[in-house]
Amino acid sequence: MVKPRETFGSKFAVLATMVGLAVGLGNVWRFPYMVGQFGGATFILLYLGIAGLVAVPALMGEWAIGRHTRLGSLGAFEAVGMPGGRGLGWILVAISWAAVSYYTNAIGWVAFHGLAQAATSMGAAFDASVILPPETGFSPHSTALQFGFTAAILALQATVILKGVRQGIERISTIVTPVLFFTLLILIVRAVTLEGAGAGIAWLLDFDLQAVTPTAAVAALGQVVFSVGLGGTLMVVYGSYLSSDVDVRSTAALTVIGDTGAGLLAGLAIFPAVFALGLEPAGGPGLLFATLPQVFTRIPLGWLFGSLFFGGLFGAALLSGIAAYEVLVASFSDVLGWSRKRAVWVVYGVSLVLAIPPMINLGIFVPWDLTFGSGGQTFGALVSVVTVGWVMDRGALLHQLAGDSPSRWDQLLIHWLRWFVPIAVSVAAAWWLLTDVLGIVGGT
């Protein structure tokens, strides 16, 4: 029997929550930089095509699992009949727990940089980089700062989750997501009006057909899986909170469009200013925590725009962190029968302990990210698409996708989910292994 379950209250709330979940730290620094590196507008078109062919159906599949079972990752795969489903669920929960820990550390970095920007307006500027872990070795000051901010942000996430789906997750998502997009638009206006900003726009949106290479295509595929939030955890749990009248097909398409739009807006807010000031368009965390603070110190009212940027980024990261936290809480409540309150505080305590190792230095943080972030997410996405295409009852899947009146296109979608999408995610997994783990192929 399907257990009664709280659901999102409106279609707008669903879209704001799903887009807010998908847009996170990586979407702001990784996607815009990849656009510039792999052919500008050409890469965007390539990315959109792959997102439509892979991310949208895969997202529908993860929501279908969640809504059909009304369970989180720990119980959903077992409930649909996946062999070893309970064990796979525990693996995904372990990956999520490790991801919550290091990702919350990074949210703390963003919060600290936002405070540094705000402090500038009061003449109390301080070096925000002191919170960042050193490349090697150990910094007691950095670790203490990270621990304090991580504890506070985990407590904020716990407060939201204790309020439940509608009063907690939905309410904060419907506030933060629109504010994020509005903030990006303000920053774009400031960035593109700087003298010399055109070079950054050209770098980001240059159209170069010769850039369409197998390397660019596979890089786009990997970014699609990473950016949208696939992985058999976040979207499965949030799918379990979808009411029966939500059209997963159109909602999945709009979610991917919103996620991609946020990445493009972030690029237009960042790179025109970077080029206008003659700085290098660095990728990765260096863009957020080294290059952009230089930008804000060198433009009029930079503290204001810096505060807006890091404030918006903090909101986006927080929504993703809340979703990862909810994966654990829902799983323990669903399968182990824990109360929501007990699950929230157990997750809090263990997450805070797990967050300590990646605080020490980047030599620990980066492999932690590659293993439990990129690698774990790709593994979970593969588990999900195989479950949807090869294990889940076809009639149940069709009902989740199309209700009581599936069309011929819905029948074709089932075959697409069974054959093409698992192959595509497997290619993304192989790319992650070759680039991030083995270093055989040049990554991004």
C-alpha cells in the first residue's frame, strides 16, 4: 500500500523547488566556464540538444520512481523490484551523506565571502580567503571557521526540513529561486555596462562550428548529468512529493530550461566583468573565491554587487544542500520508521562529523568532491535509468508519465529510456573516470 505523503502545494511551487534544487554552486562556475572553453554559443546549442535527449527523460524517470513508490532512495529501488535494491539504496544514502558534508563546507565559504563583501561597506573589510582550506597541510584558523559556518548552515537546513515539505522546503524555494534570477539580472546589467565588457560576452557566446568535437559533446553530456541534479537521490525524493496531477513531462522540460538559463545568466553576470578588468577567466572554485572578489574590489559599489552575487549564490547552494539533507531524512523516516525530528538531528550530528576531513585541505576536499559528487552522482544516475528502463513495471511507468491516456510518443519514450539514456549516462560515467580519476583525457 502507498503511504499517505505530503506533496507540494502548487505547480509554481514544484517548478521553483525543482529549479532551485538543480541550480547550485557547480552550475554557476562550471557551466559558464565550459561554454567559453568549448565553443561558446555552439556549445550551448550542443548542451541544449543533449539536455533534451538525456536529462529531460532521465529526470522524468527519477520522478516516476519517487512518485510511484512514495519513498526516498533507501526504499524506492527495492519497492520497484530492482535486484539488490535495498543495498543500492544504502550505497546512495552513504554517497549523499558524504556529499552533504563537503558541500555544506563550500556553502560556508560562500556565506563568509558574502559577509566580507557586506563588511566592506562599513569600512571593516577582511580577507575572506582565510576560510578556504589550504592546498596542503593544516590551518587551525581555517578549520575552525569552516566548522563554525558548517554547523550553522546545517542547523539552518535542519530548521527548514523540520517544517516539512510545504511549510519548509516549498516555502523557502518559492522565495529564493525568483530572487536568485532577479539578482542575476541586476548583476548582468552592471557587468555588460563596464567598459570592455564586450570581450567577455564574445568569449562566452562566440559561435564556432569547429568546436563541435567528440570531446565537447561528451563534456556537455557529463555537465548535463552534473548540472540537472540526476543521481537517484535528490530527484527521486522530491519526485515522491509530486501530486498526481503534476505533468512530469512538461515540468521536467521546464526544470532543465530553468537550470540551463541560470547557468547562462551567471555567465553573463560574471565574464563581461572579468574581461573588462583584464582578469583571467579561471574555472572552478578559483573563479568564485579568487577572481570575482578582485572584480568587486575594482568596480564602483563593488561591495553591493558582491553582496548580491554571493547572497544569491548562497541561496542557490542552500536549496541544493536542503535537498541533499532531505534525501537522508526521508529515507530514514520511510524505511526505518524514525520520526522526522529524530532523523533530522541524527543526520545533523553525523554530517558535522563527516564534514571535518574535507575541511583540512584541498588535497582531501577535491578527491572527496570527485568521488562523492561527480562520481557518486553519475553512478546514482545510472542506477536510476537502468531501474526505470529495465526493472520498473511498464504500465506503472506509463501511468506516471502520461496518466490514463498514454500516446504513441509515450510508448516511444519508454524505449528511449530503456536503451538510449542508459548508454548516454554510461558514456558520461566513462568520461568522468577517464578525466577526473585517471587523467587520461584532458578534462575541463
